[in-house]
Amino acid sequence: MAYSHRRKLISALIIVLSFLAASCGGGRQGTNGNLILGSDQTLSGQAVLVCNQDCLDRAQCGLSEQVETVLLNSTGAATRNHDMAIPAGTAVNIDRQEMHPVIQLSDQASARVPFYLVEMPEVGFGWVAGWCVGQQVQ
């Protein structure tokens, strides 16, 4: 791994850990508090990837190498077969939002769910479920 890439990764991890420590005592954030999820309200502009209980319950985030990560897909909205794992707390810019049908495997219930195409600095674009992206409100 190149030195500059390693330095960027360490810097990103420090930022993520700082964000997690500042938010809800370092725990997962839900819709309580000052965070609005993309599944509850249409988001635009700047946002942050979150590994909250809604995202975790749908297997869209978890721990990767001891860091909470959110799963994204570079080719389109998806709830499986992801090809990106980005640290929770990563700042993103929302490019657009689209509604997509999702079928819950446990009971075959179908629902339309918002997915967001987000841009991450130095990473590129990826699609994330609305449960896993949010914005701070005043």
C-alpha cells in the first residue's frame, strides 16, 4: 500500500472515529436526536453515511476491520452484492434520489425504498439505501 494512500486512510479513520465519539456518545444514531434519515425524508446536498439500527437491521452496514462501515454499490441501487464498504461518518454529496422496490426475504413484503447516488471525495460515486444516509439538523 502506498504511503500517501495509507496516510489518507488513517486520516479518514481519525475523522470517522471523531464523528462517532461526538454522536450519541459514540453509538449508532437513529432518527432520534438531530439526524434525519434519507428513508424518512428526501435529502439533498451534503449528508453523512450512518450505521444506525435501521441500516444494521437490513444488513446494509456492520463492522469491517473494527470500523463501522456502510455498504454501497457502484453500479446501481442494491440491498445485496455490494461492491463498496465505506466508513460510517463519511461525508457525502447527494447527486440524486430514486425510489426502488425492495422485497423483504422474511415475509416477501414489498415496499418502495429511497436510494441515493452519493459522491464521496477521493472515492467516487455509489448508491446507498435511505436507511444508511442522513443529515444533521439544527
